[in-house]
Amino acid sequence: MGKDKINLEIVRHSLSHVLAMAVRQMFPEAKLGIGPAIEDGFYYDFDLPRTLIPEDLPLLEEKMREIIKSNIEFKQEDKEAQKAYQEEKKSGADYKAELVGDLIANGSEKVSYYVSGDFRDLCAGPHIRNTQQLKNIGFKLTKIAGAYWRGSEKNKMMQRIYGLAFENEKELQKYLERLAQAEARDHRKLGQELDLFSVPEDIGGGLPVWHPKGSILRNQVEEFWKKTHRENGYDYVYTPHIGKIDLWKKSGHWDFYRENLYSPMDIDEQEYLIKPMNCPFHIAIFQSSLRSYRELPIRYCELGTVYRYERSGVLHGLTRVRGFTQDDAHIFCREDQLEKEIVEVIKLADYMMKTFGFKYKAYLSTKPEKAIGSEKIWKEATKALEGALKKTKTKYSVDPGEGVFYGPKIDIKFEDSVGREWQGPTIQVDFNFPEKFDVTYIDAKGVKARPVMVHRTVLGSMERFIGVLIEHYGGEFPVWLAPTQVNIITVGASNKKFASNVYKNLVDRGFRVQLRIDNETVGKKIRDSELAKIPYALVIGDKEMDSGSVAVRRLHDKKIEVIKVDKFITSLQEEVASKK
């Protein structure tokens, strides 16, 4: 783009138009859907006369490069909306006509088109000046996917072509390398290879089941979470999976998130809802007795499973599911305690992220367009969050309008080993629910007063967190998390008894151990241990047996160290305790 500063979003949007031009050259009868810029690239949806195949992508890419060399300009033209609608209908451009019709319904008298040579597309822009500005851009078409028109299963399935685009070829190649790493670490692939979890079609999309090894991994995370919360003054609670629909009507979820909620069910002639949130239940526990100001803050925590509707097209292993467990907690405190409580949650989230080996970024998410409550309480809540961020010296960015309908929040996004950001801890300040549910305590003057609620997670969804954890470590977990920590391998039949004693010694101390005393070769047993990504393999032959030792082989380390059994156990205990 010459000496101009590159705006990648504009570049990616313009490339989506170039893709549409290339598709029209290959399929003149193609009907166009939409083609926005997205993170890392762009896509365009098409209604085509035949199903695309992967071999079509390099052909389309070559046509795009030819178009770019042609120095075609992007010119914006406004058109009278009704006239544009008639022209789109007449030409058979049904999808574009529908979009123009929506603009007219929303009061638009004119609509914007971008014209590039003989190609014209309904678009508000902006775009680059001409295709020559794309000559140094690194781009690549990557995949074909099905996509319902406008995201609704009731509409026709279209064909979506995805592309990547970066400032130059070097940046593209760097991204492709990261992508290859990510594919190798895909938690769905590793979940199958390591026998951690599955998402059986017979059960339903977005509803994973945890296999024994995956359950051990999850349990390790959950037990650490519970222990940490006990140490930080939280009380653990359990709540049901369904409740009367009135709970979520009162909270506002029924009005604000209805598209994400499942249909009510009739029980004893009353409507019940499978729970999308744990908040109303924790409020009910707080309200189960009269509370004094001396009791506050009260902190309830729960690994509470909730259910929210996700479209089938976005479901993805453990990271996008329909039933998930929140590492949820709600703090009920006085206003004068609020900032201190937020500070403690930030510290707790920091500890959790660092223990699992993640770097993170913090965002202050402010009032959205659709919200409840007065401007005054929104300002107070935002001020408390901001004050806590500054007090903990946490660097943060402001994310305007991304708060929840009942209050502002701090979002913490953690980064995996491939450099991708994931939604993790969140801290939400809420003055509204205590009012809606008439939550009170008795203050120092003996008068009823309202507490402030803090909704918070310090990991996020357990399913998503563990999915990311699998990818972050590539399935090679630290010893404290590994489903199997040690694999004991015998050289010959004469070593079985000693190996069994070592096995019992380790198991009695709480370690997760596999015993391989079968007749396979040592080489085969070691290969199996490597494929299963077990941190330690202990090889026991006659020499080891005679000296009361084990030959220790760490995963991927060809160096073998022969040490006494007791010394190995002590070293393993220290490593597990350190959570390195």
C-alpha cells in the first residue's frame, strides 16, 4: 500500500471482494452472500452450482493474484435503496436483495456499493484504492466450509471460503507455522489419542463425556481449585441443575439471553428451566437466613454445570460446548469492602494463571447498550474495578460496551503456547441483582441494607480451560497433572516381583502408576510410554533389582539415570508439590 500505513482489516475486507471476483470468473452464475474481514483473514459465502473441492482453492488463489496485478480500482457508489432492491431481485441476486430489504426496513433511503471493473457488490466499505495495493500482501485460501445463510439452520446451506491475510509473505509464513503447531496440538486429536474424552454423536453435539484418564486430569484441576478456594475463605456449595423459570425472569436472563436458553419444561404444571447460570441459587443460599454486617463478606463457590444453546456450526470439542462447568463464585459484601474483595480476586486469578503456566492480559469491560440499573451504580461499579486494577498494578485495556447487562467486569484472557488468546477469569460487579432479588443484611445501625454482589470465575469454563490446557502442553502435562505419572517397565520375568513392590510403594504414596510386566520388548514398552506422554519411565532389570534402584528415563530425554527407589520417590514428591 505504498508508504501508507497498512490497515489489515481494510486489506482483508478488500481481499474478500477479490475472492468474489475470482469465484465469479470460475462460476459466472454464482450467487453472493457476505464477505467480511475476520481475525487473521477473511471469508466469503457463495451459493454455487457445484460443491467445491480442496483442489479449487489454488485455482481461485491464482485468479486472485491475476486480478491483483490488473490494478483494478475500488469505487464507492450510492444507489437509491428501492431501485437497488428491484435490480437485485430482477438479476436473481436473492441474498443481496434480502440484505437491501433489511436496510430499507431499518429506514435506509440509499445503499452503498463498491464497483471494481465489471464487479459490483453491496458494501458499506471502506476498501483500498486499487488492487495494486495488495501486491505485497501475504494471503492464502485455506479451507471450504458449510455455512447457513445468516447463521440460521432454517436457511440454505452455502459454501464458505476462508482465507488468511497478513502484512507480507513473511508474516503469513510465521502464522502458518503457528497454525501447524496448533493443529498438531488440537485437543480433539490429542483427546482421542490419549483417551481423555469424546463427544459421542449418540449423546448429542456439544456434550462431551470424560474417559477415565481425562477424568483424572480434570479432577486434578478441580481438587487444586477447591483447595485454593478453601485457603482463600470460600465456602463450597452445591445447587440443582434446574429451577423455576421465574428465577431467570427475575434476574433478566430470560429477556436478555433468551436465544441462548433452552425451552422450559413442565413439572407439576409449573415451568422449569435447565439452568444457564448459578447466580439465583447462590442468592437463595444467602437469603436462607438473616445476615449481619459482621458476617460479610460471604463467599460461595461451586463447580456448577450450566447449559446454554450454541449453534451446531460453532461447537468445537471441549472449547465450545452446550453443557459446561463454571468454576463459579459469588461474593456478597458491603460497599466499603468491595474494592478489597476485587483486589483479592485479581490476586487469586493471577495465582491460578501462573500455576498453570499461562501469561494473560486484562480488560476492563464497560456498560453495554442493553443494560439494567442506574448510571450512578454503573459508575460506582466501574470505579471499584478500575481502583482494584490500579491497586494490584495490573496492566489493562478498556473494552468499551463489553460488560454484562447487570454490571461492568474485568475480563482476563490468557495466552497459550501457540500465542492464541482465550477467555478465562472474569470479575463482575453487580448492584442490580441484590435489588431485583431483594437481598439484604442488617447493618451496624440495625437497619436493612443491600450488599454488593461480585460474580467471578478464575479459570472460566472447566471444559474450555482443560481443552486449552491440553493444547498448551501438547498433551505432555506437568507431573502433578499427568493422568499417569510413572510407567514401570521390566526387562525380564525375574524382575516382576521387585517391579510390583516398586509399583505398590508409589501407589501407596498417592502416585498414578502403570506397571508393564508383560512379555513385550523393553523398546516397545518405552515407545508405548512415549506415545502415551507419560512423564517418567522406570526401567527395572537385574542390576537395578540387585541395587534397589530404578533406571529413570524422562519423557523425550534419552539420558538414563540410575537412582535408588527412595530417592526417586522423594524427588517425585518434590516435583508434584512444586507444580512446575
